[in-house]
Amino acid sequence: MDAPMELLTNGARRRRNRQWPDDVKARIVAETLRPGASVSAVATRHGLKAN
């Protein structure tokens, strides 16, 4: 029995690298250098992963 093949997708989008302006990157990094700052907390606040 021949039947047409159907391709199902889950609608997942391709991951796109973000383009951050240099001044924004510098401000985020500077936040992590403050006494008592947590890299994890700063990353979370900016919607980033700590790595």
C-alpha cells in the first residue's frame, strides 16, 4: 500500500545568537564585579545563563 509521507514538526524555532552592543555587555559584566554580586543572579536578571 503506497501512501504519501507526512512530515510532522513540533514548531520549534532555531536558536539565534543574540547581538549585544558592547556597552550593554560591559554593564552586565561590571555588575558581576560588585562586592557580594552573584554571577548567577546577574545572569538570571538579564535572561542569560551563568556560563
